[in-house]
Amino acid sequence: MNSQEMAVFFTNKVKDAKVQFERTIDCKYTEFDDLYPYMSEQPQFFWYKRYVAWQELLTVVKLANELEIDWKEGFLKKQVDYIEKKILDAKVLDNWYESEKTVDVDSSEETVE
């Protein structure tokens, strides 16, 4: 596999991992549900599922970084920041979809008050 094919491959893997993570935020079906169907009734399952998808995203991003492949396209600046900090918390889950424009408006309102 040449470097161009490798870049395309990892870019697609990052996109897939992002979709998988976003599906967990939205409490939608993922392949992970098939692995533990008996767990879907447990409230903690959704946190665990999100954590697994987050780790998958971080792993693919780490490999892309090591191969010097730009993975940031398709992510908001804020999302890139979350990924680079490698911390999954309620703030990430609550604000993942929030647009940059909304963040700017919110932060300017906070400084005015």
C-alpha cells in the first residue's frame, strides 16, 4: 500500500470511528450492541459503549498522527481539541455537536456580563 492509499485508508477509518462515536452519543445502534445484547437493559451500558467508541476514535487518530496523516478534516475545532486532550466527560458528550458559531456567541455573552 503506497502512502496515498494509506492516507485514504486512515482518513476513512477516522470518519468511521467518528460516526460510531456519534451514534453512541445519540444512543443509536452500533456493532457493539451485538457483542453484549444482554447488557442493553443496563443503564451503565450506554456509558461503557461510549467509552469504547471514544477509545476506538482515539486509537485511530493516534495511528494517523504517527503516520503523519491529517485526520482533522470533518471535525469542528472544538472536537479536535476534545480528541487531543483525550478526555471523555459529560462536557464532551453535551457539547460535541455544538457549532463553533454557537460557542463564540456563548463565550462573548459570558465576557460581556
